[in-house]
Amino acid sequence: MAIRLAGRHRRRPRRNAPDLRGRRSGEPVPTRSGRLEGARVPAEARGDRGSAVMPSGSSPAGTGGDLNVTTRPTVAIGGAAPTLLPSGASTMICVRCTALLLAGAALLAALVAPLRADAEEWPSRPVRVIVPFGPGSTPDLIARIVAEALQQRFGQPFLVENKAGAGGNLGTDAVAKAEPDGYSVGVSIAGPLAINALLQPKMPYEWSRDFAFVTTLATQPCALAVNNALGVSSVAELLDKLRRDPGKYNYASIGNGSLSHLAMEAIAMASGTKIVHIAYASSPQAATAIIRGDVQMGCLPAIAATSQAEAGNLKVIAVSTPQRSALIPGVPTLKESGVDVEAEAWNGLIAPARTPAAVLDRIGPAVREVLSQPAVREKLATQVMEPIPSTPEAFRARVEAEVARWRPVIAAAGIKPN
């Protein structure tokens, strides 16, 4: 609104006259918080342009002694009088805020752009594929089959590097501590990723935190194999013999705490029998011990048992997968045979935890596509393995399920680390 003031007849306000709220000018103003705010700063000192008060009897040139003043409505927040910004200050602040936001966006784009470029160019140099077991092991065979297919697809070397030791922990830890740039990945199994943490009080890595789960690769059943001289052809016949002579018979595994160890302990628990454990260094050694009669049975990776069964050196009487294997369809599952036990020898591709998502989004689909190739499937089938590509979420869920499955078996059997 506009207020017209006559400069010559206006009475000068009395000094320290009380205002409408009973306060005198210059007195501190109480706020709702109870603190005292200082007296208002005179408008001319503040430099306000829209609510200036001119000395009595003075007027700007050309106004004929009258001063037309346009007042601005003000809003008091919290009971305190507002402090008005100089004209144009708010515009300056907005400009500065906009400039800061644009600068921040530019900086973020500058940081993200190289990552996107790296992901689009991956792989631009050789990729290291770390295997936590020795040459000829199942993870090694899978790693070499997949690495060869990826090399053909991308035109860059995928170099398999074996780092065996500590039940697979050594090589798996090397993946966890590698540079997270997509040029170091690894193939690992249930032992280093799930079971070992249940057996060992201290691990060099935390499976749920230190890895990016890319995809599962392949699986093969564990095959329950028996010595020919034992005289059994089915699980029912084997359990009958074990129950008649508890503790008399031995079984082979490929190491303390290995899947072959836990599977046999689970069979003994589920059937109420007792069998003596003897550990060997590898599945071929364990199969040889069954053939020679050093032990009477073992639940071994299928590739180690089926080839010997085809040669007539031992018998395979069951597989431990939820369903019959398409590669050995004539062999029943343990569950079909009355023993509710599942154990799969699967492998999966992992990467360091901080590998950029954009790079993982290049690796995962490429590997899953490779696993669908007929040539790759045929090579896996020769090792009694079937491809099981998955999402990262499904891979992680599989590891979690292994932890839940084997924890009670380890506790009940009293299995301790070597």
C-alpha cells in the first residue's frame, strides 16, 4: 500500500515513546526462545531502499516536499523482527547456489564418466581368473572352459591362475584383495565361500562383505560310490549293512570339512548309522582308495566316480542332487532312496566387492551368454557338469542356503578344522 506523509507538518516522534506492545524504542526485543534480541537497526543504517525514513522536513529533490513511500509487508518468524536483505542479495544467493549445484553436477559427471568409459571398453587388457585349487581340479576345469570362450568373444586373454592352499581360502582371499577393476575375478566353490567359515574361527575375508557375486557357473552331483566287494547295489542294502555293524566301515572324502565329508556325515545322521571318516588329498585318490578296498564307500564329485563305474571298478548307487542328473539319469537320488540329503558340487564366478557395477554389468551377461553356447555345454558335459547361470542375487542366496544347510551337520558331527 502507499502512504502519503506531509513532511512539514509531521510531528517528530518522542524519543523512547512506548510502541503498541508497551516497549520503548531501543529496548531489547524478547523472542519466543526467551533470548533478547538487540534493538532494531535504523533503516538508513541498514540501507533498506523500500522502507526508508527521511529526517523531518527533508525530502528528495523534485518531490515538492512530499515523500511517497511504498512499504513492503514483512513476516515475523518466532516473534523476532526480520532482517531485510539488501536489494538484489537474494538474487545473488540464488545465482551462487545454482553455480554451486552446476559445479557439483559437473564434478560428479567427471568422476562417473571414466567409470562408464572403462566399463564400455572392458576388457581392454588381459583378465586374471584366480582358481583356489590346483590344475585338474573341478574349479580349474570350469575356469579354463569359460576363460577360453570369453577370450574368443572379447579378443583379450583370460589367464587362469591357480592359487591352491588352506582349503581354497588362499586363492579366494586373493580375489577379495585384488584391485576391484574387473581385471581380477575368481572361480570358487561352497567350501571357501560358505563351509570354511563354519569350521574356522578366523577367516582372512568375510564372504558376505568382500565379494561381488557375479553368477553361478556349473554344478555336478556328488555320487555315492561303493566298493564292488561290499556286495550292495542300492542305498537300502548299504544302510542295512551299516546298521548291522555300526562303526565297522570307512568312507573316503577329499578333505576335512569338504562337501564329500559333510555329505557322508549327513547320510549317517539321516539314517542313524555310524561310519568312520578317512580324508584324502583329492577325488582321484579317494576313488582309488574305494577301488582298492582301503575304504568301502564315498560321496565324491560325479566325474571322479562315474568314469570308474563305467570301467566296472566300483558302483554308483545314488546321486545327491534334488533331481536326477540328466547326464546319469539311470542313477536315483538319495531322497528317492529314502535318505533326505542334498549336496551339490557347484562353482561360481566372484569379483572383489568394490568392482564398479557398470563393469559387473558387462561381465555377468557375457559369462551367462557363454554358458548357453552349445560348445561350452558339451565341454561341461564331458566332466558330468551342467551350466547353471544365475543372477547375482540368486548366487548369494545359494551361498546363504549352504551356510544354513551345513551348520547343524558340522555341529552334530563335531567336525573341527585340521
